[in-house]
Amino acid sequence: MVSNSKKSAQNLLKKYRIRPSKRLGQYFLVNKKILNRIIKSASLKKNDVVFEIGPGIGILTQELAKRVKKVTAIEKDPQMCEILKETLKGLNNVEIIKGDILKPPITRYLLLITNNYKIVANLPYYIVSPVIRKFLEIKNSPKEMILMVQKEVAQRICAQPPRMNLLAVSVQLYAKAKILFFVPKKCFWPQPKVDGAIIKLETRDNRKKVSIDKNLFFKIVKAGFSQPRKQIVNNLSKMLKLDKGKTKTWLLKNKIEPKQRAETLRMQDWIDLTKNYIMNQ
């Protein structure tokens, strides 16, 4: 096994003659206090099944395995998979899968394993948005996701009116989003250019998921945010090719002022606009 220190991580990669790949977002967490805070935030139980995406050299994986029933670690880099065979040796409740989490074959396989799981991961920053979208939109979504992401991305995901944005609306339709704490860039090796943040996404129970036309919802939301500094009535009229007078009526019926900007709308406002869209035709 490998301890979570900068020197031990460096020595391990040197042994395998590997350099961290910036292209794959390989920045390893080497701060024990932060690692412990992540584990505590996940509220892990003995019967939990956890998916970890981008385990790297297995620092987080080891701690997860001590506390849960099973860890399935998905690693894209074949070289890292070889290291994981060493660092995770003897942990019988860990499965290493070599593959790209964004490719359909991997996703289908994972969803056959269980229908009750958590995701805990220090995500490579370049795949944060597609991974979150993928696992929130699938029918068999995780109970919750504890994720390391870029600080700025975390702030966008967890934004509230009057600072809403397209990403925030897209995530919060499916989950409650909260920033748990920030992680200074000095806690990683190699050191990235930006600080990180741990966020918690608590997915909505299938029975409580919003029952609306999702395609229409995102069509309306994207139209609303097409030019964020402009009035919502202008954006919706232009992008949805609607009569401006009817658009005003549609907005007012949903208690939204036509002069508002998209960033000031609540989640419920977008849901109401979608549900009542037919009334505007």
C-alpha cells in the first residue's frame, strides 16, 4: 500500500517510470487531513457500495475499502491500473476496471452491478461536467456523489439566485448541491493551477424526481441563458421564436417579471415555465 504523502507518491511513480499526465488530469491528493475530511463527508457504512472514478494510485481507494462493502474503481490509464494492482493488493473488496467512464460499455456494466450505490471521487477536472450529467440523468442514479472538483466549477454548480447559471440549473434539477469545503492546490501533487472543492450531490429519490418533459425543460433553460445579461423575455422570444407579447403573458402567469434576467430565476420558475409552456402556444 502507499501512504498519502507527496514523497511516497513520487517514489511510486518513479518505480514504474511514470510521469503524471496533465492531459488525463492526474493530480494526486497528498494531504491526510483533507483525505480524512472527504471520507467523513461521505458518511460511509459497512454495507455501502462505492464507485470511484479516476483512482490514480489508490490513495482514496484504500480508505474507502476499509469502510464499505465494495469499491469499484474505474481507471482509464493502463499504467495506473498496473500501480493499483500493487497498492490495492490484499483488499478483497476492491474491483479495478480499466476503461473510460464516459463510454457506454463501462456505464452499462456498472449499472448491472448494483442499484444502490454512492460515487466518491477526486475527479479529473476535464471530465467533471460530463460525469455529473451522465450519472444524474440515468434512471439508476447514485444515492449521492461526493466529488472533488475545481473551486470555480463547484461555485457554479451550487449557485443560487441571483447568481444562477445553466450548469447550476442542469445539476439542481436532479440533485441537491452543496459545497462542503475548499481544498488548496498545495494539497495535490503535482500542484494544479487552481484550488479545488468538495461538493455533495444528493440525488432525488426516483419517486420524487420532477415529472416534466426534460427535452423541453432544457430547451427553455438554454434559451433563457443564451445571453445572460439580457432580459428573460427577449431571450425566450428570440431563441424559441415566440411572439414577445405572448412570452410576456407566459412569464407573468408564472409570476416572473419579463425584465428579469435568467440568473435571478429559481429552479421552480423553470419547472413552472416548462409545465405551462403549452399554454403559450
